[in-house]
Amino acid sequence: MEQKIYSVSQVTAYIQTLMDKDGMLSRLCIQGEISNYKLYPSGHHYFSLKDGTAAIRCVMFKSAAQRLRFRPADGMRVLAVGRISVFPRDGIYQLYCTGLMPAGVGDLHAAFEALKAKLQAEGLFDPAHKKPIPRYPGVIALITSPAGAAVQDMLRILRKRYPLAKVRIFGVRVQGAEAPAELCGAIRYVNRWNLADVIITGRGGGSLEDLWAFNDENLARTIFASRIPVISAVGHEPDVTISDYVADLRAATPSNAAELAVPDRQELQKRLNVMWSGMSANLSRQVRLHRQRLNVLASARAMQSPTAYLEQRRLLLDSLLRRLCAAQQQRLSGYRRRSGTLASALDAMSPLKVLGRGYAMAQTQPGRLLQSVQQVAPGDSITLFLADGQLTANVQTITQRQGEFTDERTIEDL
């Protein structure tokens, strides 16, 4: 029987497939000591994990390494989480690490995540509850260890940036079993007596165990209940505690907290200088404009000779009076002409004019104008109006024209 021949790539791929299908190898947590640790410019971490009898190569890519909260180093005992697979190019198996933590902190990390989830569900991390940090605090309370380097760094920066602020130090323990109670007591004391405009609480860097006081639930609730804004400044930038989540503002370091709490006096001085320059320029412009206006007013004729101004106004008044009188006369003349025209038209339409030409106007005895023969009967009395008087007459005969025919009625007919 002829032996089948495989290439190196085929064998390596087959072994890789077997490892990738193995459920145990896809999610491992391995404890060991770091050796041959190297950080490449690409951001990937390469190292080995070893114990007394064996070693395994490990790689942590940049995307996973960005979540690290400590700096790995040779000789450090750690817990590494990841999957085992084959690197085809070298034909060796290695751990593709997705998580790394110092050995012994697994329980603390689990407790941290549990408390974080609980408080987050209660809304203690909600940005809507964050209080604004005052721009120009008058008094700053430092709640930290009075003997640590962190407090000296904060004092130095506060004096340099904003010496107008008064700083009050409330010394407490920041590590150990008694630390959470002292931190809570100091925050409540500052709030009760209104001793500051802003509170900075924190400490310098350290291990997860050293910083554990700032993962205390009572401290988190005390910070949340503080009426005075709280800035959390715990450890170095990678260190994150429960206090950081619940505080009104999280600072990467204590020094950064001091920078965030107060403005920079040099920047303020620059802004004041710009404002001063703007105000001076605006004031100078206003003075210049008002001086020009004053010069114009001072050179006016009224200011040079008040009597000449009055004479000029008097002449203007006389001119206006003449124009007013002329306009009034012109309007009256127009009214007279119109009145004459209307009077002539009215006189032409007057009945008296008609009577003057030999016509007469008849009225019945009730005083109605006589316009038709049907308004009277033979024997009725009528009044005739002439140009020079009136007379009364009796109707003797009535002749009514109806086309070509006439109808005549007399008193005898009655």
C-alpha cells in the first residue's frame, strides 16, 4: 500500500483545526509567571507563561492590550485568559491572550464588576446626576492622605494655577479596612458645614488591593449624595475605581484633578488683557466720536451767535406765516367761486324763474302740486301761483286728452 504524503502546511492546518474545535482550548484561564516580555511598536504584547516545569508562548494583540489596567513585567505572576491555537508560520502552539490580570486579584475583579453592575442599574453613574464643577472655586477640600506625594502635587499645582483659591486638607487613610469609613466621614463633614465649593478625593497609584478602598459601596453612595461636587482622583490613568464612575468628574491622576478643579491664572490673565484691550479700544472710539460731535455742535451758528439763531428762526416763522395766510386766502377764494357756481345753478332751477316768464303753478286745496287733471273734479278749488302773487279759482270744465280723443267734463254734468 502506497504511503500518502502530506505537506507541512497541511499537517499544521489539520492540527490547528483540531485545536480550534476543542472546547477546552477555546476558553482557558492559565496561571503562570511572565518571562521574555516584549512590547512591540505595533502595540502587540509577546511573552511566555511558565511554571516550575513548563512554558507556553503567548501573544496579546493591541485591541485586547488597550484594556490592561497594569503594566506587565518579567517575573510577575498573572492569570491569562484566552484560547490555544497554532501559529502556522512557525508550527508552534501559543495562547492568544484576551485578558490579563495579576494573580490573586480574580476575586477582587469579580467583586468590582458585580458592584459596578449593581450601582449602574440603580442610576448612580447616570450623567444626568453629575453636578457641574464651579469655574472659580473659592475653597477646595482635599480629602486624601496628608503624608502622600499626591497631596503635595495637588498643592503645588493649585498654588501655581489659581492661588486665589483657599485649600483645606482633610487627612484620612486611603488604604486598608478603615479607609472607606474615614473617607465617607470626611465627605459628610465637609457637606454638613459647607466647608468647600468642590471636593477632591483620591490617592496616588498602587495595586488593585491598594486602591480597593475606593471601590467601597458606602463610599460610592456617599459621593453620590454629596451636595458639593466631587472630583475623583485615584491612582494613574489606567486605574479605574467605583469612585471614578460615581463622582461628578473623574481625573486621570491627582495632579490632573488639581488642573481640572481650577482655571489657569496665566490663561485668565491673557483673557483679561484681551478684554482690557477691547474695552480700552471701544472707550477710545466712543470718546473720539463724542468729541467729533461736540466739535460739530460747537461750530454751529447757534452756538457762535445765539441771537443770529433766533433771528433766523424768526425769519423762518414769518415765511411760514405768509405761506399759511396765502394758502388760506387761496382756499377761501376757491370756496367763493364754487359757492357762486352752485348758487347760479340753483337759481336757474328755481320755479320763480319759470313763473317770471309767464307760467303759473297750480296746487290743490290740500296743498299738493297739481300735475294731472285726474287730481281734481269740476267745482274743486285750486290755488294758482304767479310771478307776483297767487289766486284761488274754481274748476269749471276738465278736458282730458287721451291720444287723438278728448274727454270733457263740466259742472252741469254733475
